[in-house]
Amino acid sequence: MRTPDDLDHEAERLRLEAEGETDPKWALGLQHMRRSSTQLAAILRELAAGGSRTPGEDEAA
């Protein structure tokens, strides 16, 4: 059975392929970079709203 992460990965791969990116290593790196920036943006929004974060908190959740 496919997990939501598997489906996200496949959707990102297909989107990159549609944009003309065919090198799987480059596409994987780009996907990782986008995911990291999305996570960073969420953390920054939470902090701006008065939340608190400690390193490694996402991994524990």
C-alpha cells in the first residue's frame, strides 16, 4: 500500500517531468529542497505567531 509520502513523491516527480526535468538525481534534490523550504516556512509562521520550537521537534511528532 502506498503512503501519502509515496504519493507526494510521485506527484512531484510527474510535475518535474512535465516541466522537462528528466534527471532523477536533480529532480530528487529539487524535491528535497522544496520540502525543506516548505517546512522552514511553516516553522517560521509558527514562531511568528508566538509558538515555540526546539530542534528535532518535527522528528519526534
